[in-house]
Amino acid sequence: MPRTTAAKQNSPRTAATPAGPGILESVGIVFDILDKLTQAGRPLGVTELAQLMNEPKPRVYRHLASMRQLGVVEQEALSEKYRLGARLVGYGAAANNQFDLRALATPYLNRLRDATGETAVLSVADQASALVIASADSANPVCISVKPGNRVPVHSSAQGRIVLAWCDAATQRKLLKPKLQRFTDKSSVDPQEVLERLARIRERLYEDANGEMIEGVNVLAAPIFSAGDELVGVIGIIGAARDVPSPPASKLLKAVQGTAAEISARLGSDIYERPRK
């Protein structure tokens, strides 16, 4: 599907910190190599890495040699190309244990609730579905709420379709193959129509589901990304359709997408800063 071209990002080695000295050049190059290998999703040769980084080939090779000795990258015997090393698995596991999206997002949930007056909901992508892990209930005397632990359907919910939109094509077809449950007259149960919606979600970075689960209730949600544009969660609001209309009011959409953009930026993704159709 058509995607807009991302603006070239600043190299990590030239980025300035809010306070204090700049990043050491050698450290910046190491992380630039890791970023390029992560984004490629495949082994890369020295020449290709040097071109992607706009760096001299000898300099890239020297850094790769040191990183290989440390186990941060590995070199394939036949192709002599480099891939991420096994040592990073341990780092990733430790970071995952220390990182809690719910804790990070809680202040943003509360702020989104206060800005919109509606219940704010946080979900994570879990086994090709959306699992609600936190919510901040509206302060209104009568409000609509969602309990953490609720797993929403991928075909007939805003959160579920967002997760589905970033699944591979085979997973999408597999999840849409069984007969899709109809919860209301507005539920999306036609697989082809759902697939067409997924394309729009990837372009506009939001989705809603007006009356698809419960008559008169709408959810407006936007995806949360980590570095490499990996989908890690979904944040949104839920309320009566008269208060959360479809198509969404610009003020509500700006609040939801703005919150998702801020959390994504904290996690290393600038996807919301790129031009979109």
C-alpha cells in the first residue's frame, strides 16, 4: 500500500542532549549501526551499512570489528554480512522486564481523560489481538468504562483493527477467515471490508468503531509505536456516540493522536511527525 517517505532522521551521533555535552561520535556510530540493522530486519554488508550511514567504509568496519568481539553483532560465515548479536537478546529481555507501558502511559491516560472528558483506555498488542491493560474513567456522573483484562475482537473494534493493521498479510487472512461475530447491526463482519479499512488505518493512524460492540457507544483510538515503527499499543477514548462522533471531531482526534504521538516519541518513533496523505 502507498506509504509516504519519511524525512531523513538526524544521526544519533550528531544529536544534542537537552543539557550537557553532545554524544560521543564513536557511541553515536555504534547506535547508528544498531539502528540500521534493526530497521533492515536482515543482515547487511559493510558497504551497504556505510552507504546507509553516509560514513567511510573503513570507519564502519572498525566499529563492526569491535562490536563483533563484544558479541553485539555477529558475522555470517558465507555472506560475511552482519546481523544483530545474541548478546542483545539478554539486553532486550532485561529492558522488557524493566519497561512497563502501563506505568509510562498512566499520566498520558489521565491527561487524555481530562482533555476530552471521556474515559481513556490503553491496550497492548498481544498475540494478534488488543488487550486492555489500563483505563482512566471519566469524571462524569455516568460514564462508560472498560475493565483491564478485556480482549477486544480484531474485526469489530477500533483497538483490534489497529493491531490487525500492523500484522502481516498471512496473519490478517488467518484471523479474518472464520465467520466473524456480529455484535450489533453496525459490526464489521465482511473480511474484505475489514481489509480495506486496515489500509486506511495505516495511512491515517487512527480508527473508530461507532456502535460496533455496543449500540450508541464509540471508541476513537490511535496506535503507539516504539523505535523501528513497531506497534506496541493503542490508546483511545470511549464514550457515547453523541460525545465521540464518527467521523471524529477534530478536537478529539487531535487529543488522541497527540497523546499517541507523545508516547511514541518517548519510545523512539517519529512516525507521527512524518507527512501523511
